[in-house]
Amino acid sequence: MRKLLTFITIVVLVAVGFFSYKAFSSSSTSNSSAAPTATKKTNSASSSSKKKSSSEKKQSVMRTPINWKLSSETVAYPDLSTLSNFWIKVSISKNRVYLMNNNDVVYTMYCSAGVYEKQSDGTKKSTTPTGTYYIQSERGTTFYNSNLKEGANYWVSWLNHGEYLFHTVPIDANGNYKTAEAKKLGKTTASHGCIRLSVSDAKWIYDNVKEGTKVVIQN
């Protein structure tokens, strides 16, 4: 009888131990498979956050709202001595001037080029000519055109030796900036054919862009 009781006790202990081990093994496997999923979600969220942060950083360098007196970007102007192939690209329809190094945009300026005029065939064409041009020798700190009743500061010629220019937003006969016109900068075409810039951007071009620099004007 004692041997029988001992045998039954051993069988019970073995059974309890087996089911306890199985339950523990199942729990460990479940926890192990869940961990990579949580890690993957965390990594995905981190990656998304980094992309968003990078995008916000790129957008933030353009000064908003537009200030026609100040630089278009909130960062420093590029050091042209470090650029291997500097040139200027103008987009009339986007109201932007791009400072380029090879195919890379290194700085963006708000601008207003020539207004669009309706042609005989019904299409509209800007009074700013498109094509490839080069910065010319003519430049100055101020001018006033009595026929147009308008002038500007910090001008640099890129076509017809003083006819088509980069310059500031316009001034009146007394040298005061025409605020109503200045507020159009970067928002719409507005000039008679020249490329209007903020006061700071025009001065930078006047001070830094050399004769012979390529200028590409696109619609």
C-alpha cells in the first residue's frame, strides 16, 4: 500500500511539472515574437519623425511672410568663392530667382519679373525676355526713369547694357520705395521687364555677382 501511494505521488509531481514547463515555454515564445513588432513600430515612427523634421527645416529657411526690405532666406548668403560653377536661374511664373552651383540650388530669392501681356494669338507672354544671358559691366546704386515715373536701387544689367536689370523693388522720384509695388514681390509678376528683388537681395547681387556670370531666364 505504501509503495502504491509513493508511486501515485511521483506521477502527480511529474504531471504538475510538465504542465508548468509547457505554460512557461508558451509565455516566453509569445513575448519573444511580440518584441520585434514593437521595435519595428518604434523605428518606423522615428524614421517618419526624422523625415518630417528634415522637411520642416527646408521649408523654414524662406522668410515668411515676405519682407521686401530683407533677405529672402533666414540663413546667410552663399560664399561664391566656394562654388565651382555659379550661375543664376530665374523662374518668371514662380516669382523666384535661384542661385545655382552646377545643378544645385544654393539660395532662393523672391522676385517679380515682367508682367504677362496678351499676344495677338491669344497667349500671354512676359515682358521679361527668356533665354540665356550674361551679367554685363553696367551697374549702379540708383536710377530713375522719368518716362516710367519709376526707378530702383542696386541695379545690375544682364541684357542690352542697362535696359534689362536686376534691381530692388521700385522707388518714386523722391527715392522712396513704392510700398504698394513692393508688396507684390514674390507673389506676382509686376515689372516692365526687369527682375525686381528685395533691397537686401539686390544689394547682395550688386556687391557679389561678377560680370560674365550666366543668367538663364525661364517662363
